[in-house]
Amino acid sequence: MGFIPGKRGDNMFLGLDIGGTFTDGVVVADGKIVTMVKTPTTKENLLQCILTVVDKMVEDTGSKAFERIALSTTIVTNAIVEGKIDQVGLCIMPGPGMNINDILPVAPYILSGYIDHRGREMAQPNKEEVLSACRHFSSCDVFVVSGKFAVRNPCFELAVTDWIQGEVSPIHISTGGKVSGSLNFLRRTNSAYYNGVVWRHFNAFATAVEEALKMRGIYSPVFVLKADGGTLPLSVARNYPVEAIFTGPAASTIGIMGMNGDAAVSGISLDIGGTTTDIALWQKGRPILAKEGAAVAGHGTGVQGFRLKSVGIGGDSLAFWENHVLKVGPMRHGPAMAAGGPKPTVTDAMVAAGFIDFGDRALAVKAMKLLALQGQSPEEMASQVVDKAVNGICQSIANLLEEQAAEPLYHVEEIIYETKFVLENIIGVGGGAAGLVPLVAKKLGISYTLPENGRVANAFGAAVARPTLDITLRADTAEGYYTVAELGIKNRLPRGKFSLQNAYELAEKHLAELAQKNGIFIDETQIIQSEEFNMVRGFTTVGKIMTCRLQVKPGVLQYGKEELC
């Protein structure tokens, strides 16, 4: 039957956030946290972290009948950051006039075949070239295929995929059009590439999670958080693991939406964990989306996500001297010395300086003595470390605000109704928020809010995030067809006059079919992109090109129903 809020008797949502330092879990019922747990993340055995949390949740609630389980995981991000990714066979059809030298993450194999901007088949792909590409990538069992303008006609991507499948039978092929409906060829190709390189890692993780839950006799539907704050069924995410990147910051953002009424101002949220601080922008109570998609390892993608920035400063960030310069982060060598860790950290500095009460203060003071220069007291050293951390976070906030201000405006209405971002408030969540957020707010001269239970905002956000999907429909009335890139279809338009409103209705029909197939309940949809252009031949309008990108609206699940945010 899929996931329909309120259809199971217990009405409990279990959220898990598997972070670089801690794994958090919460159970939410009727919009309230019933129980929560925080345990150190054992990177060498992530499943044990998950099972520890799940066992505690079952023990506290006395039930295994969770309405759903939602995961926020760093498995995709960590694989990319640490370079633990697969080599894939990247085959592209860029067509004429495009210089792709050194602009993709790896060197591609360039194939013939060219679709023009109207979706017309201008030059056919060559099967012998595809077979040669298979020999070139003989060590790869994951392939990526991306063609320019494939979102307006996927036939060449599909043909090349079939030829590769028939020749070498790889375990997975990612295609640009299905991974991303974005018209930007470069971003779409990057999306498909990163989808391919982490596919094996994510699927191994997904299989292990499913098997572990089965061992515990838990058969609840499992979802994975996306970068835009929505969730995907784990079965769907298996084919689109790139959507799971940056789920940590997305989880905290959704968590704030669900637990903090003061988010209705313009400001920033700081999710301060043990390893990093994630910064998100808010405008009138809503997190701001990155217009051009998330960037991965410096490469732009078509993955929709929030306007975010991460800085390698957290509570457990190492404080050390390098060439007579004080450094804070991004390394982490375990917990704070105040908690039994091996080396001085930001948390030790905050304890020694009297900003927070945590662990063994004597050990925190000892940490600062180890770091202090000759003639410098531990308290003076602690203040210096804290100032360094606060300044680093403030600089990252300033950089994010500059990036937002420099964001190009693409539409007339954006220019007319542009609203300048005003920094009014900081919302702080995460384990390190209580110590650092007041200091950051003081330095910036603004107010701050620390929501109750903000230490587990990520897990709470995962628990209550609404399932969502999106599709992109493009119609060409002059040519008489439409495409839905994510579904890999190109169909004739209905007879008669076809308007943008008809495009919305047709997109809703396909989105409903996709949602039903994947067991997702649709309460409300939203249009996230809408364009219409006249096609002129001579001095006569001969048709229109329309684009409509539609999604199941992300939001927060509460009280056994969907409460829109």
C-alpha cells in the first residue's frame, strides 16, 4: 500500500541521523519526541550504530510497529570526500560546438549522436563506437551515459544504454536524463557521474540496513532523506543515491521547520556537530533553495538542495599550532579531552573558558595548558581557541551571504519582486550549539534561538520529513510531442490546443503515476519551474515550447497527517 500517514495504529515515526561523530535516533508520535538516543558513530561498523539506536527505540516504546523509518546518512558524502568511489565508464554525447576538455570530474569517452535543442535527431549514435567504449572501460562494471538535450528526447541515451547492456551487462547504468531533469548538460552529466560512482556503496548500505531490520523483525517502510529535505523510499533511492548527498544539513533544516516556531524570520541556522558546522539560509520562515543545484567536489549538479555551506569546525575539532599559527579543525582526533579524548578541542576550550558545563573541567583545563604558549594561562588560551572557532564560523556565514547576494536573476519577476536577504536571527541546533551559537550571535550583533531538543534536530527532521518526488515535463507544440526526462518517455501531445495549464495537468498525471508506483502519498504538489516560449518562423508564431517541473511538496509530517510547511 505504500506510505500513507496515519494508516498504522501506532502512528510513530523513527528517524535516524548517522553523522560523522554521533548517530542519533528519535521516535516521534503526534508531533512530539517520545524518546531519543545519541551514540558514537563507529565508521567501521555503521550497522552496529543503527542497531544500537533501533534496539533502544524498541525498548523505550515497547513496539516494533513504526509507521516508517527515515534515514539521514553521510554514506554518499563521505564516499566522495574520502575518495572511496568507483571508477565508472562515462560515455557522453555532447554534440557539435561544445568544448568539454577538463570540465568534467573524469575524462569521458565521447560518442557520436546529436539531439538538437528542439529534441530532433540530427545525427545517429554509432554502435561500433559504443562497443569500443566498452572495451576502453573493460575494468568498469558501472557505466554512465549522458547526452546533450536528452531531456528533450531520451532515445539516444536509451539506445546507447541498451548497446552497453547487451555487450558487457554492467551491474548498473546511470543515464543523465533519468537522474536529473535539468536542461543544463554539464550539471546533468555531473549528477549522473556521481550517481554512478557511489551506486555500489549506497546499495551495499541499503541492503545491510534492510537485512538488519529484518533480523530484528521490523518491517516498516524505510525512507532516505534527500538534499531538498524530502524523502525517497529506500527502494527508489537505490537507483538515485546522488539524491542522498548533503542529507545531514537537510535533516537539520527540516527538523527546525518542525520544532521551532521562531524560524519564521529571515536568518540563518547553524547545525554545530562534532566535526562540522552546517549553515543554511532562511527567508520568511522557509529555507532558501540553491537555484542552480548542489555542488559536489566543486562540480555543479542538477540535484536540488538548500542554500548551504559547511565549515570544518565543530565541538570535537582539533585545536593545534602549525607554523606558529593557531588552527582549529577541520581534523577530528576523537572526543574532547574533557570527555576522555586524546587532544585539545574546541569543546575543551569552551569548558575551560566557562561557556559550557560538560565533562571533566580539570581535563579541559589540562588540554588548554598543553596548548598554551609560555606565560599564557589556560583560560587565556581557551578564549583564543573559542575566538578562532567563532571567527571561522562568522567568515563562512559572510561568504555564504556574499554568494547569495551574487546569485544571478534569470526571470523578469525575480528582478521586479526581488527581496533582499536580511540577517535577523540565528537558530542553533546540534551538540555544539549551546556553547558556540550565543558567541556567534554576539559577534554578529543579532539575536539567537536554541530550540528545545535541538541536539537531535537532524534525527527529528528525518523522522518527520515528507516523502517527495519530482518530474520535468517539456512540451513542443510545433513538433507535437512532450517528454518526461525522469521517466525516459517521449509521447505525442493530445489533439487540439495545448496550453501551459494543460502541461501542468499532464505533469500531475505522470507524477501521480510515479508516486503510486513508488508507494508515495500525494497531499499537495508544487511547481518549481515553469517556462513558456513562442516559436516564431518568419513573422508567424508556429508553436510554443513549455517546461513544467513539478514535485510532491516537501514538508513536515505531524499528528498522523501531513502538515504543510
